[in-house]
Amino acid sequence: MRYVAAYLLAVIGGNKSPSVGDIEKILGSVGIEVEKANAEKVISELKGKNLEELIAEGSEKLASMPSGGGGGGAAAAPAAGGEAKEEKKEEKKEESEEEEDDDMGFGLFD
């Protein structure tokens, strides 16, 4: 996925025909070592193809796939104490802020 993303970034940047060196430069800028075989495969598969058409085709295929989500959950019973609710919300908010800083162990180019 990182090789495709780097290829697309190069094309968006105005390079109509990115090379392995271009992909290496993009991925290297974020500290990722490039396996040339993978970069060459992406380049050979995408060379001469219209990326906008490929993205549109992929979007159509994704739209036809089921996306899970089987029904709604049961409604929660109202809590007796309003203060308890507020404390829980504050705890959840603090936890979510910590999780946002911690990218869950992976990133776009991992």
C-alpha cells in the first residue's frame, strides 16, 4: 500500500511517469526503506494506465461490497445519578485524547 500511495503522490505532484527513484525519495522522506522489487511491481502495473479511471473502478467495486453492521444496539437504561454520567464522559474524553497522540502502533506508510 505504501508503494501505491507514494506512486499516487508523485503523480499528484505532476510526475506523469514516476520511477523507482521517485518512490524511494518519497518513502525515504518519512524514513521507510524501499524494496525495489515491490516498487518496480507497482510501477509496471500502473504504467500507462489512467489513475482516475482505476480509482473510479475501485470505488464502484467497494460500493457493491457489504460493509457489515448488523442492526442497532439496544438502548441503554437511564442512569440514576447524573454526576456519575459526567465523570464517565470525562474519563472517556481523557482516554481518547491519549489515544489520538499514540497512533496505535501503525501509520500510513507502515
